Amino acid sequence: MAIDEKAVAALADRTLGPEHKGLPPAAWGRTVRDFLDSAPHLDEFETPILTVDRAAVAANVAVMADWAAAVGVRLAPHGKTTMAPQLWAQQLAAGSWGITFATVWQVQVARSFGVARIVLANSLVDPVGLRWVAMESARDPEFEFCCWVDSVETVALMDAHLTGDARIRVIVELGGPHGRTGARTVEQAHAIAEAVGRAERLTLAGVGGYEGALAHDRGPDGITAVRHYLHEIARLHRELAAAGRYRAGAIVTAGGSAFPDLVVECLAELADEPGAQGVPTTVVLRSGAYIIHDDGFYAGISPLAAPRSERPLRSAMHGWARTVSRPEAELALLDAGRRDLPFDAGLPVPQFVAGQEGSLNSAAHVSALNDQHAFLRLPGAAVGDLPVGSVVRLGLSHPCTAFDKWRLIPVVDNADAERPRVVDLVHTFF
């Protein structure tokens, strides 16, 4: 079992209350299941609100699963994007090999829902976290876990904090110039692998890294940098295999949501290639944002976004904010701000007024966010063009910093409908 389906289903028995932002008071004191049985519509909720489009999520999960299968890589999507077990379950049901996380606390949340195979795409040197992983692995022999190491010091710390029969599988992380974590050269990575080989309680599981830190656009320089880096990961894996560093199979992993095509281009051939000294190799793509996608950064860079793909990903998240003030003819203040909507990878984009698609001038734009307000600029507009009380649907950028602002997110049947119906509530754990 990839995830505890009963634990996920039990989320429907949780009681709703005022701690769930945006839910109407009529929902308080009722269970999720009971409230959904009343067939609520989105216009019965308070604003601001973030929504997930059910059809778009299902389509995105299918697109990525089919694409990964076609190119011969496994998928361990980054669970930190949503921190939503209901969505992890959909990804696993569609064939995902495992789920990736960034912190040991996120791993602990995932284990509370029975996620069976986890990649921690980070070094783990926290003594409390290390002891917990060891105990959890001993408690459940079916639990598969691996984390990263990017220095000899990290190896020594991990080995010192683990006790008894505990043994953890680790992936040597190769970084890049001006990147994030990771050994900066292949030679340094070899030294780390040698240290793992000498450690009493660590086993070398493979190599990996994150190419997204090296480029933020698909310009020629960015593409060249990413390709070079991925070829270095491939080189490191082949050299470790040739040196007999792997005791069993190996994992080769990379891939954010911006350059998965380049990861496949450079690494997919490593999957059980005959030249890898007979080492069974699994190539794992860790893209996470695809399940939600967006109308901003990923829409502009993902190879699976329109118009770059014949079967494109679709944005499955939207913000809905109400006009609360029209102090100037060309300015509207909306009731959604930084505490409600993402802004680190692009400001929200106004799409239409609820119930009046196409009603906004194409020049309309959000110029700034305060804690609880959005400044919607309306060039050439009059005060009466967007009356106080009007609800605007907003396109958003970067799902990783959208979901973390909400404990509960309504799922609508169709975000383009004149009156969307709420068909589910997604619980997040941040």
C-alpha cells in the first residue's frame, strides 16, 4: 500500500470551524462529509478564498503520469508543493513511485498517512530527526527512506548520531556553481561517496541534485547550464558504478518542474543501462508543481505548458477576492493580500469578474499586495465599472507558496462555471 487510504478518507470526518479561513459560518460544527452533502456553491463562501479545480488536477496528474511512463522515468513528486495527503494519494494512485519531501517534519506528516516510499531531498543532520527515522524504519520494515548527503562532515554527523542497528540509505548530492546545496565538483562527490562507504550506519543509494537552482528561464545560457550540470550527475553515477560503490541498486534523481524535459534528455538513458556495471538503476523525477501548475512562473517555463505541449498542464488554482473599495477611478482594492495569495514568483493576475467573464479590460493588473489587500489597477476605468462587492477571479503564480496559506482549500467542479460547485475540501499540513 503506497499510502493509508483509510487515514486519508478519515479527513472527511474532521469538524469544521472558524479556524478554516473562507468557510461560511453555516459549516462550523459540521463534518466535512456532512457539509459537502449539502452541495455548497462557491458563492456561499467568504472571500478571499483559494480554490482547486477538480478537473484540472485530474488532467494534470494523468498528463504527468503518462509522460513519465512514456520517457522511462519514475515519478516521486515533491509533496511540499501541496502538503495535502488527498493529493498525494491521487499521485500515487496514478503510478508515482514515491513522494519527495524537504524536511524531516514533512516526512513525519507523510508517515502519519502511511506514505511508504519517501525521498528526503535534503541532508538530515538533526539528531532528533535521525533517531526518529531509525525508529520508524525499525517499526515498519516496509518503509523505504533515503536522504541526501553533500559533505564528508554530513556523513560523519549522521553516522555519529545513529545508534544500534540503524542504517539509512543516502544519495550523494551534486550541486552547481552559485546553486543551492550539494558538492560543487564531481571530485568532492567522490570523496563523499568514499566516506559513506566507510560509515557504519549509512548505505550509498545513488546520486542526485536540483537543476532548478541554476537557471530561472529557458534562455540559451540557462539551458546550457542545466544540461552541463545534468551530464555531470550522469558522469558521477557512472563513475561510482564503475568503482563498485553501490551495494545494490542505484537511484539517479533530479527534476524540479521547470526543466523535466532536460532531466529526461540527460538522465533517462541511465535507467538500467548495460554500461552501468550491472547496477540496476532507477531514474527518479521529483517535479511537484505540475499537479496544480499555475498562470504565472510555471506557465511560462514548463515544457508541458501550452503552447509548448499538445497535451498541456492546466492551472488548477485560483484566487477569488472581493472589491472592498473604489477610492479612485482607476483603482480597486480587493480583500486578498499576502496572507492569502502567493506573490514571490509573480503577482496575481485578474482574469474576470465572477459571473461576467470577459468583463475586465486587458490592461487591468495587480500592482501590489499588502497583508490583506490587493491593489487592482484599472486603466481607463470609471468607478462604476467594478462596483464595490464585485468578486474578481485571479490567476496565481507558484503553488508552493499558495497552499501554505490555507488549512482547507475548496475543490470546485469547474472554476470556469458561472456558479462553481464545491465538491471537496483539501486539507493541508503546513
